[in-house]
Amino acid sequence: MNTSGWLQVILYLVALLALVRPLGAYMARVYEGKPTVLGRLLGPVERLCYRLFGVDPSKEVGWKSYAVSLMVFSTAGLAVLYALQRFQSSLPLNPAGLGAVSPDSSFNTAVSFVTNTNWQGYGGETTMSYLTQMAGLAVQNFVSAACGMAVLVALIRGLARRCTDTVGNFWVDLTRSTLYILLPLSFILALVLVIEGVPQTFGAYQTVDLVQPTADVKTQTLPLGPVASQIAIKQLGTNGGGYFNVNSCHPYENPTPLSNFLEALAILLIPAALCYTFGAMIGDTRQGWAVLAAMFLIFVPLLLLTAFQETRPNPAIASLGIEGGNMEGKEQRLGIVNSALWACATTAASNGSVNSMHASYEPLGALGPLWLIQLGEVIFGGVGSGLYGMLVFAIIAVFVAGLMVGRTPEYLGKKIEPYEMKMSSLIVLVPPLVVLIGAAVAVAVEPGRSSVLNPGPRGFTEILYAFSSAGNNNGSAFAGLNANTPKVKL
């Protein structure tokens, strides 16, 4: 890796660390109900939301009622998103005249976006209307991220409070996460992306003449739409679902090096800043910095491994006398290091967006993203979900350390007893079981094997990556698989 590559990595990490404290402190004030910079502007909107939906913001509930509210809200969102896809041919804002999405694909997409996984078995520009993209997918990008942040805040309150039967109000946490955090950040990022050339329009697709036409092809259709607004929240909310089929490889989603840097920074911004929020809300910021340091200690070496391996010459190409790193599957305007950085950030944060094709990485270059995706939302992870995943590992570590020294294990003043360890063990064990059982079934039955385009170890890696992506709430793909084949001839 040359000097330019080192500077790109260092600039990214420095910018991320510089934003952790101010954003983390701001989010802590939001969730604690303290005055904020945006309070005067958005406070009336917040109170209006409560009145419209009959929410008493001063009323807190226990964890069971909190969980029920979360499930009811998510189920309602799933039904609305499914209906939008099934009836989009009869709804407005469909200038391309796209038909209804098939039942299986609609259900797959609805479940995926509501759970913040954003696995895509479709091409956005050829499948989803403007209305479905905005009112369906973009809305879920906001609220699914807000749900993860709300659950985290409830957990932090449970850890911070000494004696209480309540953990907050789900509807208040959901509203504040969306209104004071996700919307302002998305507005700023979307505005910059528009300046950089990302489309934001309701205009119809444009057909233009090719500069170098062939005998058979003389024109090209350029897909447009409200792209910038969805790209901003897909990154900030660690959603990852792209507007276009090739995601952030597409020049309309990610046209310039600056847009690439800001979008990659947005992937880890909120998950990293939430570590400081955690420390501020429990009254000990050292705890937050310690968690963030643990994340960096794992993320940075894997990032450097991927970058070093991809900047080395491909042996097969080098044998032909061609110098340079592995540019296969990468965009020339972005380069190798920016591609490797994005690949590691998106798999670490359960984001799932891509600016290069992971299937084209060198074996050891692909090890970094695969390792990070299999850690199960611990190293940064999704907004909210990554931090509470890391806290579960912290609880297990404290319990084991307590046993080793013969003391009653405690974390943040709370005793860790058998019940807590049982729940923590389930959280740690269930994701690997989902991944391994799913991958085993896929390679054991003909329908699973028939969807693999590359045989041998590469094909197995594609299957393992796919189940790791789905089971660990990521949504990215190693590629090489048929992603939407519900009916396979046996």
C-alpha cells in the first residue's frame, strides 16, 4: 500500500474519531430530554406527533410493554411496505410504468427492510417505483434504524438506573431518534450528495443517444428518481439498500471521491458515536471509550489486511507482465484502498452497501469483510444493535473474569447472575447457528447448489457469506448467487 493509500485510511479514521464525541454527546442530550440546538425548531413538531398519535411523553413503561410496542410498530410497517410493492402499478409516482412486485419478492423485501437487513433480490431501477422507493423503502430506512437506537437506549437506561421498573417510552425514543438525529444528518448529507451530482428528481427516465453507438445499440435509458435522499439514510441508518441494482458502484449513487468518502464515513458515524452516548448516559464516558477502542482494535487490523492484499498484484495478471493491484470489480474513480475501506466498513457495521464487487477480491482480501460480517453485529454493527451486541460480550467477559478471581461478577453496579448469562449465551449462539444451519442445508440440497455460479471453495464461500449476511443483519452479497429464485426445478 503506497503513501496515498495510507493517507486515505488515516484521514478516514481521524475524521470518524473527531466526530464521535460531539455527535455522541448530542445524542445523549436528545435521549435524556435535555435542551438541544434543534429543540426550538423541532420541538413543536415533536409535540404535534405525540398529540396526533395519543402518546403521553411523560409516561414510561416496563421492558415487556416496550417490546410489544416495538413489535406492533414493526409488523405494521411490514404490512404497509408489502402492500406498496404489490399495488405499485396502480399507485402514483411511477413514471416508468413498473408493474407490481411478485408476492415472494415483496415479502422478502418487506421483512428485510423492516429488520434493517436490507437484503435485495431485485434491481431497484427496474422493479421499484418512485413511491415505493420513498414511502416504502426510505421510510423503513429511517424507522428501522430508529427502532434499533430506541432498543439500545432502553438497555442503557436499564443498566444505568439503580432501581426502577421502567426503561422509557418506545414512541418517544422512536420519535426523537428520527426527528432530532436521523432526519437532520440525512438532510445535510443528501444536500451535499446533490451538489456532487446524485439525482433528486421526480422526472421520468431519460433516453439519450450514445456517444459511440453500435449497429445494434444507439440509445441508452438513464434511470433517475429521488436518489440522494435515500442514499443518505441508507448509509447513516446502516441500512445499505441501494436505489440502483449495483448499489454504490453506480455513478448516480456515488459519483465522486468526495461522495464516496462521506458515504463511507456515514456508515460508521452513528454506531461509533453511540459508544460515547452510552458512556454519557451511564455517567462514565471512560466505559464508552473503552468499548469504542475494542471495536477499533479489531476493525483496523482487518481493514489493513484487506487493503494490503488488494493493493498487491494479482499473481495471474502479474504473470502477464501487468503491474498494479487487483482492480477487478472496482471502480476506477474510487480506487483500491477506498474500495477496501468501504468493504470493511459495510461488513463491520451491518450496512450492506457496496462500492465494489466482493466476489472479485483476492482470497485473503475477502477474509477481512467475511470475518467482520461473521462477528455478528459487534464491531460497530447496526445503529444501536452493534453496541448492545458488544455490551453482551462485555457482560460475558466480566462474568468469566469474576469466576477466575473468585468475586461476584458485576457490570456497572449490576450483579451478573445465571439468568443474565443464559440470555447472553443465547444472543451469542443463535446467530452462528442460523448461519451454519442455513449454509449446511443450502449445500446439501440441489436447489441450493443450483443457485451457485462458481463451483468449489469459491461457491461455498458465496453461500456462507450470504447466510452470514442474512443471519447477522447485514444485507450485502459476495455475489455469484441467484438471489431471487423461489422456484427451482428439482
